Amino acid sequence: MTVDKELEKLSRLTPPASTPEARAQALTAAMQAFDTAENNAPAPQGNAKGGRQSSIINWIWSPAMNKKFLAGSALATLLVIPAAGYLAIELTRNGLPIVDQTEIAGNLSKSEASKQPAATAGQPVAVSPQIPAGNDSLAEQSVAVAQALQDKEAPALAKPDASQTSEFDASAALTNKPEGSAAALGAAKRAAPAAPGIVPQQQLTEPMAAIAPSPAPPAEARVQMQLDPSRERFASAAANPIKSVATDPVSTFSADVDSASYSFVRRSLTGGAMPDPQSVRVEEMINYFPYDWPGPDKADQPFKATVTVIPTPWNHDTELMHVAIKGYDIAPATTPHANLVFLIDVSGSMDEPDKLPLLKSAFRLLVNKLKPDDTVSIVTYAGNAGTVLAPTRVAEKSKILSAIDRLEPGGSTGGAEGIEAAYDLAKQGFVKDGVNRVMLATDGDFNVGPSSDEDLKRIIEERRKDGIFLTVLGFGRGNLNDSLMQTLAQNGNGSAAYIDTLAEAQKTLVEEAGSTLFPIASDVKFQVEFNPERIAEYRLIGYETRALKREDFNNDRVDAGDIGSGHSVTAIYEITPKGSPAVMNDDLRYGAADQVPAEASDSAQQGELAFVKMRYKRLGEDKSALITTPVSEGNAVATVDAAPQDVRFSVAVAAFGQKLSHVAAVDAYSYQAIADLAATSRGADAFGYRSDFLGLVRLADGLSQR
């Protein structure tokens, strides 16, 4: 009881304030006692020397605590312990020796540090991090070292946002290669290569003379950090509405031969996720597939239109007007000389297996497809732009392939400067009566210099006046800027594709090289006028981002899509005949008769349903030419099964695209019905594209039921 009372009294007393000196002395004595006990203990398992690897921490700690401005300070505890601990872990992980206290004491004085001999040039040496000589205390030195190590480690441990990717990313990527080293990276930076993203081969073989790089995170971890669907950008466009022929009888739109949307949809589905509805452009899905539409016999009139009217599979009260356009196919022996400039994004965001490595393989395929007299140039951009390869004849193929192989990622993305440099190079090597084309390969992540869609659109619009065409090739996931890629392609006399596999690169750049590289017409526009005596309503399936004003059709100053050799373009309208129960709009009470043009009445007597017009410019010409095709009952078939095989398959693709983009018209039409329609119209399918499509329909069916 007496002891309890005494303790109770003591608990009520206020303890005297301790002096910094007393706290420091107590802490030092405790640490020394602990060291004595440890030194007399048997050696820990796995350590033959018996000394503790963390003894360096004690040696740094004790003097630091004796400094009056740190003694007893909570700040000292917060700073020194993590810093010193991090230092010991880093030294141990990198396989560097942890020296004894007495060795450190004899080697860390400022005077002795200045006398240390330099490592022999070219000799591999492992050294511990340098402690800054200007710090006043070992505690401060340890904090500085820890901070330096953190700065070195941060890019490898946490991949930064693509918009903040630094030059270090390129170095880190190179040091992971077997032939690379930290010294080689330093030499490469000091040498300042002519263009970003390319490192001379001789600089990648220098021996190591610096701290070994920290191991990069596993590939799957890097991919997981990069694949952030919320950062992907797609143009927002609502599905085309149903329009009344009585008030709006004319539909006008630009040609579109892009295929990027289908490849992106495929990658999403095979990756186990339904695609973003905004990423689905139905016309690009339809036009992804090769069709055997009848083509023109000669280049004088480069297009031929084939129109088929069939019952709508998903609505018995409407019909589909299927318009198929086939371009003249240039024979390989007569293809013009090609002047190609590869504009390649080598920024830090391209440092993924499905980006720059896939891009390099894709361009190798293309180079092997070109003729010996064609020329290739390479411009890269990452922060700033540079010419990697001056115009080089394909006859010197090894030189071109070597330049491609040496591309490495790193830096931020200054796309505008790269675009300017590429067009300048294409203009310098311009081939009259040949093909002059910039081929931009990127993930679309532009974040340096002019980077908004409107800024880059203005640059492209200005440059297309030089007669240079554009191909945009998208790569990768996680920060794909599809919206910008579409803007560039649509406003730069260009086309866009998304390369998700090497097989897709083979399809786009090799099998379809003619249509990809060799244009036969520019500013191709379509206009369809419906006969109000026969058709009550219509809805254009797809082409939402390609809509034009009615007056734009005859305005040759308005830009539109371009079509390459052998390209096919398919447009499908869902039309509602007059008197059908599917009509959605009431008849007008006033003025309806006055809005029917006289020529429409004449065409009604001839049984026409619609009138299709097409405008295009021949290469090098400013004035457009016109092709017209009337649509009558003679273009109609009684049943879906009676329609040509390619028509039925393209309709199945149209249904699939609408269903993925949540168009209400096909809500009741099942994935199984789509698969059945596609299966019965698959045909020969030489390359297996249509069989792959059936697999995607089944995947979407399964994913939609989860």
C-alpha cells in the first residue's frame, strides 16, 4: 500500500524539464550499450563478419543527436531514421559493401574525400553514393543522400503521368537493356543525339562507371499503371436522329475510309471489357472489311456506286438502303513513286510493349513492301523534333531498318513541332505526280507546345495545301487520344487506323498498302435526296462525325475525306416507306405540299425512291466532278436472304456497331441474331477477318450478360 501511495504522489508531480544535453547523453549511452551487447553476440545467420549491416546508422545517429539544434528534436527522429534506413536498404539491395564504422570515420572527412583517386576510365566499379561535402553534419548528409536516392528511384517505382514524363524515362528504359549501363546513358546524354528518341549504337556499349540502376517494376505493374481508361479521349457524337423527308429530304456527309474504331473495339472485347460507346463509329466498323463491290473499269471515272434496298432485319416495318462505292484499283506495276515521311512519337508515354516496339515492327513491314525507288525519311518528336533519317531510297533498306531499330522512348510529347518538321521534309522531297505522305504514329498524347485539337487542326489544315497526304496510326491503351487522331486525319487529307497487333499492321500497311498509301481522289462527298412521295423518314447509320451542311456539297473549298486505290466505302440508311406503321413524325398541317420540289414529283412518276450524288476531286485538281445514281424499285430485293452476300455481312456489322453504341433501334435485336446473319454471309473469308468478327459478337454477348 505504501508503494502505491508513493507512486500516486509521483504521478501528480510535474516532471522537471530535461535539458537537451541530458537527453543527448542518455540517448548516446543507450546506443553505445546496445552496440556493446550486439558486438559481443554471436554472428547472425547468413553474416560471417558478425558486425551488423545497420551499424552505419548508429554511427550517423549518435553525433547527430549531440548537435544542440537536433538533440531531443522530434524533427530529428522524423528525418534521420527514415533517411539513414533508406540509405542502408539501398546500399544492401544494390549489392554494395557496407563498411565498418572505423572505415567510415577514416574516409569521410572533407580533406580526405578530396584526395580519393578517380576510377579508371572504362573500368566497371561499384561505388556507394557520394555524400555532399557542403553539409554541416552527418545527419544532414544522410538526409541529402536519402533524398538523392529517392530522386533516382522515383521514376522507376512510380511511372509518372504521361504529361509529366521526364527525360529520365528514356534513360531508365535503356538501362534495362542487357547492353546498356548507367555510364552509357550519361555518355548518350552528353553526346546530345541529333534527334530525340534515337541513341547511337556505340553509346549503348560503354562499360558501367556509376551506381547500378534500381530494378524497374515488373512489366505487368507498369502496364497496370498505364492502362487508365479514364484518360482515353473519344469524340462525343450522338447517333443520327430520324429525319422527316417532308422537312429535311437531303442528307450530306463526307466519305470515311478509316478503320481505327473496329480495331479498338476488338482490343476492348478481347481484353474482357465492353468498349466505350463513344469509341464505336459504325461506319468505320463496316468499312474495316474488304468487300467485292463492282468497281469501275478504268481510272477516267474512278468510282462506281451499287445500291441495294433490303428489308431491315431488326424492324419489319422499315427498309435498308445500302450504298456501296468501289474505287479504281491501281495495278501494282503502275503505282507512282512514293515519298514517305515517318513521323514517330518517341515520348515517354510510348514506353510500352504495344506502343513503340509494335510501331517499329509495323514500319519494318511497310519498308519491306515498298519499291526500291521509293524514299523514306524519319522524324521523331519528344519534347522537340529532330530528323533521324534524311530521305533515303528503299534500295538502301538496311540503313532505314537500322534507324528504326535504334528508336528509344523518353521525354514529353511536343507533337506540333514534329508535325511541322515532317511536312517540311515531305515538301523538300516532294515528287510531282507521285505520292507524298506523312505517316504519323502515336498514342495521341500531345502535351508540349500547341496541343489542343483546334491548334493542331489549324496546323494540319494549313499544311494540306502543299498536296501532302496524312496517315495517322494509333498505338496502345491507357492514354489513347482517339479524338485528336480523328481531327488530324479528317482535316489533313488523311485516314486513321489503330494498330493493336502485328497482324493488324500487316493488314493495314501490307495487304491494303495500295488503299493506305496511294490516293485516287480527294474531298469525296455524298448527298442523298429522298423522294417524299415514297419515303417518309430516314436515318443514316454512322458517319456522325462526318456530317456536312447541304450547301457544302457543291462548295469545293470545303474539305472532305479521301479515297485510296481500291478502297470501298459503304453507307447504309434505314428508311421508312410512306404509310408504314413505323413512321415517327406526324404529317405537317401547313406548307407540306409547297416543300416538295417539282423534280421530286417527276421522279415519283418514274418510281424512284432516292437520288444518290457523289462529288470528288481528281488528284491535283481544284474543281470537283459529279457522279449520280438514281435508286428505284429495281434496286430492291424481297428478303434479306435474297441480298448479295457482302450486303448481308455489312448489315450484320452495322447492327453490331449500333448495339455496342447503345442505339435504341436495335435494342430488341440480339447478339445471337447478329451472329446468325454474319455466319450465313461469311463467304470465303481468305484472311479470317469475318470469322474473327463472329468471335467478337460472341464475346460481346457473354460480357453483356455479366
